[in-house]
Amino acid sequence: MINGLIKALLVSTLLLVSCRVNGQSITFNKSKSIEQQQRLLVDSIITDHFNIRLTKSFTQTDKLKLKEVISFLDAVILSDEFKKKVINTDFRDSRRYYMRNYKGEKIQIQKKVSSNQIFEQIVNGDDALGKVRADCILDIYLELKSLDIRGGAKKGMISTNLENFRQESLTQIAGNLMHEYMHVLGYVHKVSRRKVRDRLDKKDVPDGVGQIIYNWKE
Ligand SMILES: [Zn+2]
């Protein structure tokens, strides 16, 4: 009886920690370069669910702001509310195309997925930028840059508009980051013009997930 109880406890603990590896507070470390971009990543922010590598484009103030953004996202993505919102969204073009691993190699996926699977991919950190896929860590390579657009993701590297980053609220930045992360996972815009997409009822995966966070009530 007692043995059974201990076993049950162990199993439930194992299930509980499966997506809570890492468990560290936010720290900055020296980090190596991302091979496909040959950009030097000088810092990283590590939380329960995120490993964010940064180029030297971040000032100390920027890093502190980003830390708040990531703490917020860390709490949100495992919440019931986030899960409900993602799985209840009817995404337009929920096809996953391909993504890049940390060496810059293309990983073909080409698969239509359900909203449930999209949620799973997010919480499992199903990018190819860590050493292991689906390691429950969302790996993000990030730089701040002067851009004409809000941001973009190329070969696994996310660029964020520097002016926007410094002016925007936490939820706006977090929403944009999750939008770009969905590109990292292999989702694209079939309609390239933002203004046209904004008028469409159904959102594609990057816009849809981004907006869930963007409109989050803190
Ligand atoms: Zn986009």
C-alpha cells in the first residue's frame, strides 16, 4: 500500500517536472556563436521554459526589459488560459513547412497540424535550435536592429525592431516574440502584406499566436 503510494507520487512528480526542467532563475551567461549566422551571441537569459541567446545589440536597460518580457511569457505559456485560447483558435493555413536547426540545416516538415498540436509544439519547445528537439525549452536567438518592419525571423535568428522594442509594452513585445517564434517552428505567412492579413477573419499561425499574447490582460 505504502509502496504503491510512493510509486504514484513518483510518477506524478515525474509527470509534473517533465516540462519544468531547467528550473533556474534568470541568469546571464557568456554564450557561443550561432553557426548559421556567424553572429556572436554574448549573453543569454535562461528561465524555466526559455533559453534566449542575445547579440551585443542589447543595452543593460534592454536586457532588463527583456527579462520582464520572458518572465511574463514563462508564466503565460503553461497557463490553462493560454492553452484554451490556442486550441480554440481556428488558424488559417495551419501547415508547418520547414525549420532550421542550430547548424543552419533545413528540416522539412510539410504537415498540416491541429490547434492542439500547435499548442503542444509551443510548450514542448519543438524548435531545432537546442541540442535536442522538443526539450520543453523554447530556444530563441535574438538581435535588436534598426528595421523598417516590426521584426522578422531568418534561419532561426529573430530580429526585432529596436525602436519598437524600446517603446512598446511587455505584452506587445512578448506577442511579437511569440509571432516570430512560430516562424522559427516552420509556420509562414501565405499572405505577405500585413495590412491585407489584418483584414482577414482567420489568422495564420504566427499572427494568431502572437495576437493571443499581444491582447493578454496582465
Ligand atoms: Zn511574421
